[in-house]
Amino acid sequence: MLRVSVLKRRGNFTLQARFAAPTPGVTALFGRSGSGKTTLVDIISGLLPPDEGEVRLGDTVLTNTASSRSLPVERRRVGYVFQDARLFPHLSVDGNLRYGATRAGPATPVIVFDEVVSLLGLGALLRRRPRDLSGGEKQRVALGRALLSQPQLMLLDEPLGSLDLARRQEVLPYLEALRDRLLIPMVYVSHEFEEVMRLATHLVLLDAGRVVAEGPVTEMSLRPELRSIVGPDLAGAVLEGVVTTCNEDAGVADLAVGSGTVRLSLRGAVPGTRLRLQILARDVILSTREIAGLSVRNAVCGTISEISPDEEDTVLVSVDIGGAIILARITRAALAALGLHTGQPIWALVKAVSMRGHAFRAPTRP
């Protein structure tokens, strides 16, 4: 476990954060700008001392103010990737990567140079200087340099924050590969929920310097604390399921979720692959009876498990589809007209084109 319980005062801002995240995996710190995410990561790294508290990774105490113990930054074996890549401009990509290896110490490396080059697709870039790289390429080199220092913990502070959408989409698959193929715990800071949804195995929600909720991403997607951060347009349920069939000609795949099946627009999926997807509440239509003759490809039968307040004129309806939950946003007028209530059978209708799935395999130690 990564256990953090710290207090830090900085002017008018106070960070008082406590969480425990399972390792290995990706713990995402998510919240609005100014919620304390970077301050918290700096404390974990040792760059910023807390006023009070403890940071512990497994059996290793990184910081404990009660015993006046604090491992120096250089002994923490922490790889830190910032929003800007911070590469050495006078060194080639090869030189930047090998600099990371010099920080690893005399121990036999667990992560070797060729593996990092292959994993991050850096083979064709080794002779280039940073000035000749795109933003996405620079961040991949920064990731590789941090990995070659043989860290026991990776900290990534909005590593895609300075990139445009195309470059973010370029780098995200490499981050997914790191999560799925390496056993290094990662703490990932972001204010973009799509990144969190794709990468995180554990989600810590921060608001005004406090941890307001934490847990698995699928559970956190249903929490009102998350909805208050992302806003109504991005409110929805994150689901995980397994690909059962894939029709390449039609560009669709079927995914077993709960006791039902959903169809989404997806090519190249392999049956048996575990996927994670988000269904936005605004994209779900509810019906009190089974409907045919519509272009909507998904009509999943479930049971209403909860009806909760939303905006002034809307409510959120939670539909249990056999252990998985879908959220639907409907008007209060529709709620009354349909006579909806908890325990009632219901059909949730969702367009296949409104969903995107991403391969997901939570790392586990053998």
C-alpha cells in the first residue's frame, strides 16, 4: 500500500490529505486546479516537507514528522515526470535515457535500456536532440529516463497537460502499456477525467486541500463528489467488462457487463480482452418496456436501484444491470410521467457510437 497522511500549510491554503492506495497500479489524484494535487505529489517525492504526517510505501517510511524521519530525495527511488519534459537540451535522446540509468545506483537493473526503448517506441529517436522532438515524443523520453533510474514509485504530475489533443492520444497508449506490463506503483495527477478513466486503478478525489472520496474508479464514477468536479456533461458510470464477440466488418464489439451485454463502436478487439468504458448519463434513455425497431443498438434490462437529485429540473436514475450500474439523467417531468420508482424493471437504451472502450488490465503481483 501507498499510505499518505499529511498536513501542509502554504499561505492561505491548507492541505490535509489522507489516503491508502493498493500497489501496484495507478493511483490518480483528481480535482480542480488549486485543489492541492501538485503539493501532495511534491510531499510524496520529498521535494516539499509536510508540517505534520507520514508517507509510507509498503514497509518503507519515506517521511514521518513524529520521528523526524525523512529520506533524502535521492534515496527515495522515486521517478518524477513533470508537465514539461525537462530534458537536457545538449544530450541526445540516448544520452537523456542513459542519464536516468546513472541515477539507479550499483544494483542490477530490473528495467533495462532495451526494454524501455521498445516499450515507449523510442528506437527511431535515439540520435535526435530534444529540439527535434514533438511534445509527445519528449514526454515519452522523460518517462523512459525516469524508468531507467529504477524507481520503486513513479510520480506523474499532469504529464500530458502541455500537449494538444492529438499528442495526448499519442502518449496515452504508452502510459497504458506501462501500467499493464510493469509492476511499478504510479501516482498520476490530472484534471482530465478521460485520462483518469483510461489509466487509473484507484482514484483519490481532492477538493480544496481535502480528500473527499477514494476507491476504485468504477465506484468513484457513481459518487456525487466526482460529479461536482467534472460537471453534469461528463457525469456517468464507468464500467468494466469482457469482449465476447467482435464484428470487424460492422466495426462493433459486444461486451459482457454485469448480467447483460452492451455493443459499442470498436475495431481490433480480441474476444476475452477486458475493457473499461464510460456511459454518460446524458446518453442514456429509459423505457418501461422492451422496444424494437430503433437504431439504438443497446437495450439493456435492469432494475432501478436509486433515484437521486441532480440539477433543478433533472434527476439521476441508477440502473442495476446485474452488479454493474448505469446512470441515466432524465427530467423530473419524465420521472413523474413514467411513474418510476426503486425496484422497478427498466430498459436502458444507449447508442453504440456514444461509447468508447479502452483495454484495461489492473496490474497484480504474481
